[in-house]
Amino acid sequence: MHLRGARNYSAHTLRAYESDLERFLKRFPDAGPADISRNQVRTYLAELPGAGAGAVVYSRNTVLRRISALRAFFRFLRQEGAMTGDPFCALPLPRKEARLPKFLTEGEMGGLLSRAAPARSPFRERDRAILELLYSSGLRRSELAALSVGDVDFVSGFVRVFGKGSRERIVPVGLSALTGLRDYLRQRGPGSARGDSPLFVNARGQRLSDAGVAFILKAWLRRAGWLKSVTPHAFRHSFATHLLNAGCDLRAVQEMLGHRSLATTQIYTHISLEKLQEVYRKAHPRAPERPAA
């Protein structure tokens, strides 16, 4: 309740933190939360990457999330007076690994979006509108699933989004996405015009879940015969990468993505080798010719 009310953590983060805390407390069933010692925390951290044959080896970011969950829990206990010391004090902690995000090239994204869903599919317009909106606005799948019809401004071409921590932002929407949304809502009928109606619904007419968004993309890829692994978040990565490659201001991309820190957005400043070579050939007076194929 504290993280949901006071810190505005998302439902996804709350589920992950709850699982992390349960895992930790099960590791030390005989100790109360306020009795946890520095040595116990050290032991738990040493076991996180996995030990022994067949053990699960977690990524560094997963380890960091579990550490964050514990630190937030102990911080809360200290604030409530149920704990005096900090078992994390002076413990060396791993740093977050900087991994380049996976994204599709502009050609790949165009090819994927141009693949037509079967004409007999009753959700053809919905699925296309979802993919177009994911790429057009760089939304997280949870943000897309939470949209209502009234959040889309079809006149000005913007969508109102509530992201992590319930932070509101306004994001531009491209013409292709707006057209897809109009076609989809027209197919849904008059009831879809209500502003508080979910923008995307499932087969039962209920709000589509974020897991449903991932399922729809997976089904679209399968029907299109697409072999490359693509997730909804890859659409977000592609959105940011393509904007920056085209010269978009970094702070503008930060605002559209809803990042609290500019450092989070800077990971997208990488550009493909092909783009780098193209810029070099155009800019340098003694640039080498393109190698023969």
C-alpha cells in the first residue's frame, strides 16, 4: 500500500517487488523482517546470480531490481520505527549493466507493419491499430492497454498517457496510427465513442491487458511468417532510435518516452553501422567508397 499510494509505483513493479520480498523472507523463515542482519543480506546477494549445476543465472538488472525491493522494504521499516540499522550499509552492490536496446531498422519496421492480417480476422483493424500506435508513439504496452478513447485527440494528433509513477505526458501520434484507430473504432460501432470506454478491448469486450498486447504481436508475427524475435518494447526502442537517427532532439525524445532521467534516454543515441557509414561518406572529403559486395 505504501509503494502504491506514496510512491506511485506501477502494478508491474508492485508485483515484482512482492515476489522478490517473498523470496527473500522464505530464505530466512526463522528471522523476523526487523531482525535481518547484514550477513544474511550478504548471503542472499551472493546466491542471487545462481549457484550450482542447473541453477538459474539471473541478469544483473534482475539482481538490481531484487536489491531495490529489499532496500525499499528496509527503508519503510526504519521510517515506521520497526528497524534501526540498515543491513545494506557498506555492502558492495553491482552496477546496472548498459545493454544496447534491440530495435528494428526502418525497413524492417515498414515491412512488418505492411504485412496484412487475414481478411477473415475479426480483429484485423484492432491489431493493426495497436502495432501502428506502439511504433508511432513509443508507448509501453501497459500504457497502451490503459488508454481510453478520450485519451486520443484525433484533431490535434496527440494521446494522453499515464506512465510510471502515474506521471502524465502528452505524446504525438502519427497519421497512420490515427487512421488505424479511426478504422478500428468505426468497426467497433457507436458504443466505442464514449470517452471513458477502453481504447482497445478483447474478444469479451473488456479492456485489453498488457499481456494481451504481447499476445497480439506474437500472433501477428506468426501469421506474417516473421522469424526475428520482436517484443512490444522493441517497438518503443525502434521509435526512439529512428527519431534520434533522423536528428530529433534528445530531450524531446526523453519527454515522449516519459523518462525521468536524460541518462536513461541516452542509451538510444547509438546508431547503426550502416547509418554511421552513410554519414561518414557524405561528410568526409576523403571517405572511402562503399566496399564491393
